[in-house]
Amino acid sequence: MTDTAAPPDTGPSPEQPGFEALAGAVDEALARVTALDDDARGPALALKDAVEAFHRDGLVTIVRTLKNDPAGRELLFGLVDDPHVRALFTLHGIIRADPATRALEALETVRPYLQSHGGDVELVRIEGGIGFVRLHGACSGCSMSAVTLTEMVAEALIEGVEEISAVEVLDDEPTAAFIPLEGLGRIDSGWVRGPFVAELTGDRPHRWEVDGECYILVNHGGRVAAFRNECVHQGRSLDGGMLEDGVLTCPWHGFTFDVGSGECLSAPGAQLEQIPLRIDDARVWVRAN
Ligand code: FES
């Protein structure tokens, strides 16, 4: 006998507003609270923070419980693919937004200043630890103000996005201009010379100790990245791990990582600590500490 029952409707019912409507209502209420005078706004925002902390605590318990069970972990990965669940986890800091979203947020912090000086910036892509941007108006060119605005963009991206350790400016010219990190005032020291890129071969990361700190260097198709030699799971060293198709597998319990970004593929939101790196004269340099 064939089951002809209709599948359950999991979408919002007429009585149950959808995610966008709920998010819109929250935004609207928050805008009203923000517009209150100081005496009323303080307690209202404190209530909001307390409710969020309460929800976050429960969500963290749910995520931890699911992560500790193989079937639960699979369920969790499926849930994180749902844009609504993802937005909820991101809101509560349980997972981080992807690097491109964080880069756009970082650029928003400098955009008003750029625009007030007749310039603007556009994120083109993030690849191999480099943020590629295109500059417009007063930001492009070689004038002092253009250089200052460009450095401001580079600082915002490097500071705001762990996965970005250098910024490359693309323009309408056929060549691209590279902003060396050492040109930025706040990071004018601390670079340490490492091995030649040509030495970074094989299917294991290259272990490198500098001043008591331990790093790994990985070379995936000519894209080199440096990370602290600590797995996000139990902090054990990763240098004995296997590299395959751009994925590093921890030798201890098998957590996997994208070698370009350091993003943990086994635990949503976890991330290896990426170390700023540049290539000079075919050698690797990292900014230790
Ligand atoms: S230390 Fe457990 S997976 Fe890396």
C-alpha cells in the first residue's frame, strides 16, 4: 500500500512569522530601544544582553552535546548549513562569519572616512591569505592621501580578518600593486626569515621554531601559509599531520583544516591561528609573536 500522506509542511504557517519577519521585528524593536533616552535605554539594553546571554548558554550546551556524539556532529553540520541556524549561531558567537563577510564588515569601519575624502574600496576576493581590493576615487593613485587611505584599508582588513595577512590592490592597470606589511607603521618589526619556498615540499607541514614559538608552514600549489603549531582540539602539535588536496589532518584525532585559511573543517567556527607571512627573494618571512 502506498503512503499518500502529504509531507509535513516545515515552512512558516500563517500564524507563525518566517525568519525574515522575526529578524525584521527584532531590528525594529532594537531601533526603538536605541532611540530611547539614556535612563530608559540602559535597562532595556541590559535586558536584551541578559536574554541573549541566557539563549547563548543554552545553545552552547546543545552544540557541545551534539559535537560529542558522531551522529550528533553530523546533524550539527547539517544544521549549520541552514542559513537561519547559521545566522543564529553567528549572532551568538558560536560560529564565526566566513572571512569574506568579516572582511566586508572590516571595510565598513573605514568606508565612511574614505567616502568623506572622495574615495571608496571594493573587496574583490580573499585567496591564500591575501585580501584583494580595488580602490576608487581619491584612494587610487600615488598621492600622499591615497597612500594613507590605502594603508587604512590594509590595516582594517589585516586587523579584522585573521585569515588576511597581506593586502593586494588591484586597479585598472594590468599590474597590481602590493602593499608590503612592513610598510605599515604598526608592524615595522618582528619579521623573521625562514626557509626557501622550494624547501616546503612533501605531504607534511614544515615545522619551524622561532624564539621558543613553534609554527607550521604549508605550501599548497605555491600558496604558502603559516600557522601556530597548535591544533584547535587539544592544542597538540600539527606538524606530524598529513597534507592532501589542500587539507591538513591532525595526527592525533583527525580534525581537518583548510590549509589556505586555517578554518577547521571538523568543528564549525574553530580556526588555526594564522601568522602574517610574506615571500621575499623566494624565502618565507613570518612576523613572529
Ligand atoms: S589534538 Fe585532537 S584532533 Fe588535533
